[in-house]
Amino acid sequence: MRAAARVVMEMGGGLAVANGSEILASLALPVAGLMSDCTISEVRAGYDAMIAAAGSLGSPLHDPLMAMSFMALEVIPKLKLTDQGLVDVEQFKVVPLFWR
């Protein structure tokens, strides 16, 4: 985590996947630490590399980076999206997405 945090800090914001001290992939997001000034094709290629790197470390999720982004989303204080589904974090229970 230290290696990933260090490279994100050096890039001025962004995403990084690390295996120990080795950075496997990184994507600079220098505009407010959240957006890129590159073309969409450059960002897509960088993001695809990030997903592939996470997969190479064993992540079974289709897009683990997006899952982590939603988990930290502050505008939804009671609910968090996880790889297990939507979770009420106050009651530690999975919330059904559809009513029957």
C-alpha cells in the first residue's frame, strides 16, 4: 500500500496497483486528483491496465477499482456498495436490491 500511495502522491492524484514495492500499473489523475487531462482513449488504456494488474493479483471482480471507489463514497453514509452487494453499514446487513 505504501508503494501505491507514494506513486499516487507523486502523480498528483490517480490510481495505482502494487505488488509489494513493485508498481504494476498506474493512472495519473492530476485534475483535482480525480480527473485526467488526457484523451479518453489514453485514459481507457490506462484503466484497462489497472484492471488487468488487479486481476493478475487474484481479484475476481470485473472492476475492483470501481468497487473500491463506491465503498468510500461519502454521499451515501449508510449504504456501501461492496463485492457482496449493497450493504447497510450501520446494521452490517446486505440490502436487497429488488422488492418481491
